[in-house]
Amino acid sequence: MQKILKRVATAERQVARRKATRDRLHFNKERHDEQYGLKNQANIVARDIGRAKQAIRDDWNLGPLAPNHYTGEAAAQYGAISEVRYKNPTSLRNEQKEARCAWLGGYKNMNLVPGDRVVLLHGPDKGKIGRVQNINHDDASIVVEGLNKSNIKLPSAFTSEDNPPVLNIELPIPISSIRLVHPVFDPKTGVTRDVIINQLVSRNFAHDRITGKVEWTRMVPGLNISIPWPKEADKEVMDHKIDTLRIDAEERTFVPTLLRPPMPEMVIDELRNKYSKFRTRHEPEYIQRREAETQAVKDRVHLMDSMRSPLQELHRAERESKKKKGKPRLSVEMLEEIGKVIAKNRQRTLDAAGISDAAAAAPSEQTNSPIPSSTESTAPPPSA
């Protein structure tokens, strides 16, 4: 059991090391891609600014003779920015996201969803109101419908006669540059008008254990006013010619009876693997084919036996004769000869050690004392 536990612990450590290595490589790759994207974006911005400055200098110095770079196919791309500048290639850290979403009650419980009306605080569209189209949680930015629009150059692969080389779309806006707009009723004047909400907090959390969703209420601190969530628009369902009508799907086309099986016999082969090795019932044709294959293997073995050389035939006959005789048995004469050889070898060993048969047969008084050799003296010790 200890060995099994050690193996399990070793396997877990190996898996943890491999996962850590994969995570480290993935993190390094993402970081390299982000740095490359930022560097590429900075180079493109610097190039566009340099071209604009050079155009101003040429216009000042040359006047009507200043070159016009936006001619021909590039004439329609005047004032457009590269598609690389459309989005920031990096993702913000958690503290940066929290700083951007501080007025919304934090990044985790963001009190902003698509469909909310917001107002811009910065940029050329400052003070304009629009609806949120989508939210990017990686860099805490949003896209507002009809605001902060710019011309984006399209790659040549996407341009054609029908598609222009420039696309006018909305650019992402940081969440810190917007504020929520909602109509609030004023009890003093009795008028409902749009109000810019500068702070929101989350209250009354409700966790659904079945779906795992968390719902809460967004409140304006200090005023005790609840801001309702925008209603989700119903999905528009369109009928197409290839759609199956409900009356056709619910029509009963099969009525089982006792006169025929409920399903064709060929369906069994579709439900069960016809050629599975675990199948016990096979068709006669399949059994005959398998038996023919087995017999072909046996015939090939016999064919190899018929191609043996005379020496191989002799060795094969000798082996068969030895198998027929069985294991050999020792006779009395053989045992006597073996005993003579054992006695002769024993006598040779005793003669080499200088010991007689009587001394070798008698038990020694001191078991740990070595056997005296022929060179040592056997005289008794002197008396005291």
C-alpha cells in the first residue's frame, strides 16, 4: 500500500510540474504577443503622426506644389487610421480594471450592461448620449452606439467594388470616461428628467444554486434610489423555406402492430457492430470466412514443414525419439559408478589436507578451531 501511495504522490508531483511549465510557457507567449502588439501599434501611431507633420511642413513650404499622397486608390483613405489602432492588444491588471470601474461599484459586480444609456465625458462627442452595444471585460472598455466613430482602413483582402476601403465604426471607450444616464422623478417639481449618475453600488445579492447565477440591485448611494436593469429585447425568429412545420413534425406516421416487428431486421446490424470480436452470434458466411482463414494459416505451417532439409529431418526425428523414450532413469550399475567417483574425489581432498578418514569422521571438540595442517606441530603442550 505504501508503494501505491508513493507512486500516486510522484505522479501528482509530475503532473503539477508539467502544468506549471505549460502555464509558464503560455504566460510568456501571451506577454510576448502583447509586447509585440504594443510595439507595432506605437510604430504605426508614430508613422501616422510623422506623415501628418510632414504634410503640414510641405504645405507651408511648397504651397500649391506640395505633394498629395492620397491620390488614386488611396484617395478614399484620407484621414483614416490603421486597423491595428482599433483595439488595445493588451489586457489590464485587476487593480487597473477596478480603478476604471470604481464609479460602477467595482469590476467584479459591474453595474453596467448592454442597453444602458450613457453620456461621454471626454473626446469630440463630449456630452452626447448613446446606448451601450457591448462591453469588453479584458480592458474595461465599451462601445457606444453612434459615438466615438472613426474611419478604419480595411486590408486589401476585404476590399472590393461593393465594399469600400474605409469602414466608419465606433471605437472602444474606457468605462472611466462615461457615466450612466437614467430618468429620475423629482418629487419637488413632479417632473421626470434624465440625470447623470456619478456613483452606483450593489445591494441585495441573490445567489441561485441551480443555475449558479448571481443577481443584485444597483442603487444610488445617499438617495436610496434603485436603478432598474434594461429589458432584454426578444429575439426575432424568422421563418425560412427549409424549416419544418410543427404540424409536420407532430404528424404520426408509424403505428406498430402485432403482425410485423416494430423495426426492420437490418437495424440490428446498425445497432450492433457486425464485425465485433465480442459478438457471439454471427452469420454463416462470416463463420465460413473465418474458418477458411484459420485453415489457411494451418496449411501454411504444414507447407513450411515440407520444405525442411535432410539434416533438419534427422534432428527432428532424434527429438521425437527422445520424447518417446521419456526421461532417463539411473540403473544400479550407474549409481555404483557415481559412488566410486564421489569416494575417489573425497579421498583426494583429504590427502591434500593431510587428514585421515578417522579424524575426518570424528566430531571436533572445538567447532570454531581450524583444522590443523601438516606443517603445524601436533605435540601436547608442556605441563605447568
